[in-house]
Amino acid sequence: SPASTEHTTIVRKNIIVNTQKRKTDPDGTGYAIINYLPETDAFVLENNCLYNNSAGNYQNCTSSTDTYADPLFVNRSIHNYRLEPDSPCIGAGYT
């Protein structure tokens, strides 16, 4: 964290899956989380669930508290994004 912080951005308790590169501008896309903030700003990542992101999970940032596993949605094909009872993302949030 910078010694003098102008702003703090917090990304906490999110599920981010299957991000893809854009066909028109593939640079810097396909990551789950990208930090474009200036060095004077703090960027906090906590307890997110990341899975199957085409370029990787992070660009210009890291986290030691995120979960990297299939969140086990009930039925993605019909847009039912509730979590199965045995999802590794359940209970993985901020405490």
C-alpha cells in the first residue's frame, strides 16, 4: 500500500468467471481483474472467487485471499447463477 494514498478501491466478495479477450481490442482484456489506478491509489482485493479467465486472473495486481476454483453455479445454461451447496465460493467471503 502506498505511504500516502489518495483513494482506495476495494474489490471484495465477487465471483468472476470466463472473461474473454475482445476481438476489436484484445490488449489488456481477458483478465478477471485489471488495475489501471495510479500508484498513489490503493487497490485492495479480498475474498473473490476467480475461475477460467482467458488471460489469467490478474494484471497489475495480486491477492492472497482469493479462491481459484469453479464456483459451481446451479445451471449457467439457463442463467441460474445461484451456487450449488458444495461450491468452494460459499463461506469464502470477507470475515
